[in-house]
Amino acid sequence: MIEIEGWLIWLILAAAFAVGEIFTEGFFLMWFAIGAAVASVIALLEPGSTAWQWGAFIVVSGILVVFSRRFAERFTKAQPPGIGADRYVGKTGVVLEDIDNLKNTGQVRIDKEEWRADSSIDEVISEGVQVKVVGLDGTHLVVKPLEEVKP
């Protein structure tokens, strides 16, 4: 049986974490790669110190994870409201084509743009009716009439 030295195992683990970082979103696995690299150095300098190796890996990785989260929270800004189609929620417009959820028809104009629309009240909203956007469903705006729909 081939015996692999402890420092080499930690180095392989560090490389695996670094490669894993390349294929994942965010910046999370790199800290474990650094922790494993530190443990590899300790294993190279003190071959019989398994507890020190694990302790260094856990402490270094933990400190880097905590520090990076605080750093990221400080510099990452929340997405402002009203980006993309969300900017139309709460706005009013006019129905260009009868909105009928059963037939999957309906079109509205909000500002200068035309959108496919669904009714939030599950009733047909006729052409020309003023509507308010109350949400999104995929690429359709979900609207409700500003006035009561008369049967």
C-alpha cells in the first residue's frame, strides 16, 4: 500500500478547493483552500502534528470566511428597486387588447412600452380600461383595473 504524506494530502485538498472555487459562484471555497495550504505547511514542518494541522485549517478557514462576509456586506450594495420589469409595478397604463387569462390574450401599454398582460382578478378586462400593475408573472405584467369591472 502506498503511504501518502500528510502535507501532500493537505496540498491536494487545497488544490481541490481552489479548482472547486473556479466552478462555483461567489468567493467561498478559496478560504478553505488557503486553510488547507496552511495545514500543509504545518504538516511539512511538523509531520506528526495532526491536531495542529486540523486546528490551523479550521481557524484560518473560519477567520477568512467571517472576515470575507463582513467585507462583502460592507461593499456589496443591494439592488435598487425598480430594475428591469419590476419598475412597472405600481404604475398605471391602458389595455390595448382584451385581457383574458383563459384565452391567454391581453396587452397593455405602460408609459411608452407594450407588454403582454394577465388579469389579477381572473375576469376579462376590456380594451381601453385603465389598469394598475400589481406584479409580474414571467414575462407578463399582472394588472388589475383601476375601476370595478361591471358584469
